[in-house]
Amino acid sequence: MSGHPSTPPPTHRKSGRGRKLGFRQRKAASYTAAMLSFLRRKAAVPGSIWLDEPGAHKAIEAKARRGVIADEEAANLRKFANDGYFVTRLDLSPAQAGAIDDDVDRLWRERPHNISFAYDSPPLRFSQADERSQRRPRYRIHDLHAVSETARRIYLDSSLSRYASLILDEQSVATQSLYFEYGSQQALHRDSVVVPTPILGQLLASWTALEDIDPRSGALVYVPGSHKLPYFEFAPGEYVYDPSRMGESDVRAAMAFYDRTLAASGLETRTFAAKRGQVLIWHSALLHGGGPVDDESLTRKSFVVHYSALAHHAVRHGAVSEVIDGKAGESVYATTAVLESGSARGFDNALDGQFQYRR
Ligand SMILES: O=C(O)CCC(=O)C(=O)O
């Protein structure tokens, strides 16, 4: 046996503490200590952004003093740093909300090939949709902004885009949109775990009410402060669910971990009984989901946009499940086409991009 594991080998002891270090060595040692502390902090809080740092409030004040952000923006960023979300609003007239209704009705009539939807399933082409059985609670439409001018206006809304850029501290890009006509009934989850981005945590979402929401329709639910709870590790240092390598048991383990952590935290789950045009912007790690639907006939029209950092998120991928040549699988597409409106940026529909591969 080669000695006790806690006994360092002689070479370590030789260069150990107690020796006097010169200025350059001290500088190097303090740099190393600072890096180690930085890495430890990063490891302790994976996916954190500047608003998660202990100095966030001071940094917000400094931006407000320099006139980089308005008072209202400073207040919303403080709320985001503390609670992982804030509420703002858009001008969305009944006529504009009605235009989105018309676009959705048209989609259900025309059922195009290049738009995907999901109903208790991975995304499928709209051409596969069956209105009688699937236009109901839990269905969603992906990238409605590609076929609805009003949805595109929300997708590229300048104030939402500006908030996304302020939160990410760099130019944001809208990466995808999701339209819900009814309550989603999605379990509480963290977007950063299921919506991968090139850099963990460089993600946020806006959720816009397209009508006054009845709480019995399965309103959005969220847990203030839950963005500070720890991440589940699928494997050491792995926080994002990867369906190509992980399965049902990983999902169950992650959900059990988040349920346990949430129960132990004592944090309270709230319901967003929003009015038309109200928007909730959430941190990528905020637990949120769709509340129970008490009355399935009630609509709950809402539009979600996810944002990432343009400089790091160069490609938007999208996949649809379909049978080709008798074989079931997923067709993966990608686009680098970015739509612009003023300073807002947002990816075009991935399914209008290049076909990549089948999986
Ligand atoms: O709108 C909802 O019910 C939940 C939406 C959601 O969880 C999401 O888009 O990540």
C-alpha cells in the first residue's frame, strides 16, 4: 500500500505553506485564489447571470444612475433579481388579439406542413393535426410568429426584446414562440433544464396574456424565488435534460428532486390571473407551469417567447416527429435566418430552414 490517502506526497509538502513568496508569486497566488473562488461560485450556482450575483442591486443602481436604464426598468430588474420574475404589459387591443384568433383558425383550416404543434406528444407537423380530438387543453402551436403578423409583432416587440437584452446583458434574440389556446397543464419545471441554450442560463421567457385569463382555465402558475433553488444533476455537472442520452427514469428522478426541494423551501406557488396584454417575464430557472383546468371549455390564450444571447446562439434547431419511408423518427431542421424589427432580433421558423438529419 502506498501510504494514507490524506497524507500528501513529499513533493506537495515541499512547496507548501509557510514559505515566503515574492511579489510576483503572491500576485499569481492571489489570482489563482480569485479564479478558484470564481469557479467555485460558478459551480455552486450553475447557469447564473449578472442579476444572480451578490452585487446585482448595486449594478442595477449604477446603470440607473448612468441613465442606461429607466426607473421602471430598474424596479423590474430588482424584482427579477429577488424573485426571478416581473410583470409588465404590452398594448394589445381586442382587434389585435382577434387577428391572432383568426390566424389560429386559419391554421386549423389549412393545416400547413411547415408549422408544428404538439398535443401530449413531441412536435408534429400541423398537416397531422386532428381538430376534433386535439384542439383542446394541453395543445400548443410552435412558431406561430412565422404565419401570424400580430404574433410576430409580439415576438419582436421592442420593449420585451430590450428587457431580454438587459437581463442577458447583451443583445438578445428570440429563439422560438409557443402559442397556447387552452391551459397547458404542464407540471412545474425549469426552462433551462428542458430548453437547451449554448450557455446554461442565457435564457429567459416572456408570457403574454392574449385575453383576460379565467383562473379555472388553467392559468400560468409560478414559484417566486425558486430560481435560487439548486439544480438536479443528471450526472456530475450536468443540469440539462438530453433526450438522446437520458430517459423516463431521469425525468422521474429530476421531477422528484424538484418536488422535494420545493416542498423543503416553503416557497409559495402563485397563479397569474392576467389581463389581456399583461406579460410575465421569468428567469430560466424559475419553476413554472400550467395550473389545473377546471372547465375544459374555457380558452386560455397566451403567447410565450424564449430569448437567448444572439452572439452565442447562432443557429435555431427545430424537430418534428414523422414517419418517412415507413420509418418513425424525428426530422431535424436548422435556420440561421434572423428577423429584425428596430433593435429586436428573433429567429425565423426552423422548419423553413435547412433539413439537417433524421434521428
Ligand atoms: O403557459 C403555460 O401554461 C406554461 C408555459 C410553459 O411552461 C413554457 O412555455 O415553458
